[in-house]
Amino acid sequence: MKKGKKIYEGKAKIIYATSDKNLVIQYFKDDATAFNNQKKSIIEGKGVLNNRISEHILNNLSQIGIKNHLVKRLNMREQIIRLVEIIPIEFIVRNIATGSITKRLGIEDGTVLNQPLLEFCLKNDKLGDPIISEEHILAFNWATKKELKKVKKMILRINDFMIGMFRGVGIKLVDFKLEFGRIKLNDHNEVILADEISPDTCRLWDLITDKKLDKDRFRKDLGDLIPAYTEVAKRLGILHEQSNLSAVNITKLSSIKKRK
């Protein structure tokens, strides 16, 4: 499928048009950002790992009936995805209290929640992605009551599945961000899962040591991010020891591809 003009560029991905108006190409960048884009860096190989990890998770979610935008992975950095109208809400799912919620509410870091906590944030970088209520979403027509009901049901299913998937490879799913979008299907809108699910959008801690295996390594200057993302990929069975795709080799392959 031929890549067309760039139609959108975000902090971590670029979207390109294709010859099919319903499909686009999603390119995973190596850009790392934190604190509403106040902290920035380029980390060679991050996009490659996020592409592979997100593909793996979205394919597994498809198998349990969670419809999402992924069609297929094209190469080390790109996926073909369905073009969706993004709902301007970030849905934050928390299983363990850490990060901003501990500062906002004075909760002890690492507190295990009795049940998943769902928070809503408006997708608006200029406003700092403010927390909003369900009433705000309905009042300003960002989503309908029917859409919200469906999304919340999907989120609980996704959370249950991902907790089990990560626990099976020795990782705690602490919290994560989801986005959803609308597609036209038989003359009506259907809401499906969109964006990515990766260590960029999830907090992942080692089950025994609580070692951070996610973007907090960049946020909090905890050390190199690539080995942690590589560890997640290996545990999920995406990268195998016999393939010799170490963190160093991923970076080299990424650099070679960029020079072509």
C-alpha cells in the first residue's frame, strides 16, 4: 500500500494517507515526551518496540472480541490502521495508585485499589489534558451516553485481559491510557479501540521487584528506557533470545532504516 501525504503528527506517531480513504499508515516515532511535552528526547529504537508491542496486544484483544483500529503491521515502524474519528477523551484505568493521583489526593504511592478506577481527561495539550467528569462529556457532546456505556464495558474487559496477560509474564499492570474512535459501519457510527497500547501508555512494574518497565524510566530519570521496553517485549514472547534482537540491535536496525 503506497504511503501518501502526512495528515497528522502527534508526540509519538505520524499518520499518513493511503489510496484507501478508510485506511491510513501509522508511523511510530522515537520521540519521548513527558509532563505535557515539557520534557523531550529522541530515544533510538523506541518506536520499533512500541510498534511490535502494540501490535501484539491489539491482536490479542481482537481475539477476545475487542474491535480496534489495527489492520496489520507493515514493517518495523509502521502499521496499517482504520481511519477513525477520535473521541477527544483519554480514558485512564488505574489498578494501583501512583503518579498524578497520589499527588492530587494524597494517596500513598503503590496503594492497590479494591477495584479498577476509571478517570476521564480531555485530550487537549494546551489545557494540560484536564480531568473531567462523565457529566462534562455528555454536556459538551464529546460522546453519547450509549457510547460511554459501551466504552466502559470494553475498558473493564480490556483491563481484565491485560492484567492476566502481564501477570502471566511477571509484570503488574499498574495503570494505562486508552483512546477510542468512531468508524462508519452500515450507515451508523461504531466505537472501536484506537491509538496504541505500549510501555508508553501503560505503567508496568516487575511483579517481584517493582522495577519500572515503562516510560517512567524517562519521566523520572531511572535509566535507559530501551532495555526496559525490550524486557517487556521478550516476556510477551515478541522478541526471542535466538533472534539476537537485543536492545542494541534494535537501535542499529532503527538507525539503518532511517538512513535509507
